[in-house]
Amino acid sequence: MYYTSKKGVVQCTLCPRNCYVQPDKIGFCLVRKNIDGKLYSLVYGRVAGGLAVDPIEKKPLFHFLPGTSVLSFGTVGCNLHCKHCQNWTTSQVHAGQAFEKEISPEEIVNTTIDRGCESIAYTYNEPTIFYEFMLDTAKLAKKEGIKNTMVSNGFINKSPLKKLCKYMDGVNVDLKGFNNLFYGKITTAWLQPVLDTLKTLKKEKIWFEITNLIIPSLNDNMDDIKKMCEWIKNNVGVDHPLHFSAFHPDFELRNIPSTPVTSLLNAYEIAKGVGLNYVYIGNIITRDYENTYCPKCKLLLVERVGFRVLQNNVKNNKCPSCNTKIAGVFR
């Protein structure tokens, strides 16, 4: 899906790279190949590392069916090359270079039911690059009353995203920084398409949350973080959760130290000061910074430790004390 062909050369139109792929070559993502002037997915029905049952909080999605289980899977390949990637052993390799298990969309949906999960997460690598596999699975899941969630870098063109929105229920978008210098140097991508994705998700009324991984010396400038928070407030509103996440050295950034707690706390205070209602700190154990409070009366609504929900007091998407509507997808 999403390509054009002329004189044997294919142009992929799935993500903003719009790769021109010569005959028998693959695109930047490593998994979409030009075979006789047609673009083929090399990872359809091929899961890297198998299926896993996770808490939905691990995605992280804090305002989407808290305390429930999600069946998670990904493939090899990615349309970014992030120097800090935690899943680089699958995301940065070609098809056939990592352990892959063949499985059909039908089998994934049946496994979701068998394991008692309420949703499926397309995650671990960038789901955009296994778009057809994800879309077919999501369609079947929808018919069975199973929710679909996606953990994405947001680097996708508008047309395929809008089609996907017909079947998607929740998305976490990794907003990696807030300037093109950082995006180009560290991820090989650029910022605007990710911002466009957030605005499209808002317009299509898809529940989404945003994660910002703070990397010391690279994207921890508090002025940029304030600009990011102000952009979120002005373009998608104050009710979509923002997760500030701690960086740990990995892949090509092993020389960078872990994120200091003070940086996370400063970012948290900036986001709250801008007026965002739901701000969280993740990847480290903190007191209170994973909990959800009513933005009006400050009642503790959802108490979390790690990825465990200890209590959930949200009823019908409302605070039981002051009746304020709590944004998200709750029971």
C-alpha cells in the first residue's frame, strides 16, 4: 500500500521520507522492497521475538483502560535511526537478521482473546513500517471488540494515518525533542511531520498520550521543553497526558549518562506551569509522579507504582468527588 511506480522505480509514500526505491533494493526502513516495480513488505506476518502480555501502563498509556493487559508485538525495521534506541537489536536490522516468528493477523487476535487481553499494542519498533500487517490485524480485532493501540514515533504521512485512525483506539506518540537540529542529528528525521501527526490524531478524535525522553546535553534544554509544552497546549489542548521519561545509556549513546532526577522534576514543573493537566515522570521510581489526580479538586484518582495500578477511582470518566470530567478512556 501507498507507493507509486514509474519505469521500474518505486516511490514509497507511507512516511515523510518518500523513499525512491530502485529495483531489488529496499527503503530506509529496511523492510519494504521493490520487486519488479511493486513495493512489498518483508515483515508481513513476521513477529520479531514473539508476543508478550504487558500492562497497558508500560506503553505508556495511563488514561487508557488503566490496569488492563495488552498483547504487544513488533517486527524488525524502523523508519528512524535513533542513536539512543532501546530496541536496536530488532529495529535496526534487516528482515531475516533477527529471530522472527510467522503468525497471521487471525492468530494474533485469537491469542489476544485466549490470554484475556482487552487490547493489542503495535509496538517495540515503529508500527508504520509494518503498516499492512497492523491494519489487517486491527480490522479483525475491531470486529472482536478488542481495542487497538500503537506506540509510534509519529513519522507517518497524513493519508495512511487517517486510514489507520478508523481502527485505532489509543496512541502514544514519542515526541523526541523540539528542534530540528536534535531530530536530524539523533534520529535522522525532522520535527514537523510528528507535530502534524499529533494534530491529525486530535482532529480524528483518537485518544493519544505523548512521551518525551529527556537525554542529558542533547534535548534537556528547559527553554525548548517549555516551547514544546506551550505547543501542546495551543495545538492539542491541556488534557492529553505528557510523560517525561528518563534516558538510560544504550546503542550509540552509551557515553551519555542517565537523566538526573532534577531534569525530570524541572520539566514536570514547567509542563504544569504552562497549564497541562496530566504530567507524569517515567523510567524511574518516583513518589506521586505516576499518579493521576483530579485537575480541579486534586483528589487521588489512579495510584500507580511502576506499571501496577493500586487503585482506580475514576467512574464514567469523572472524578467521584467533584464530578470533573477526566480525559481518557476509562470504564
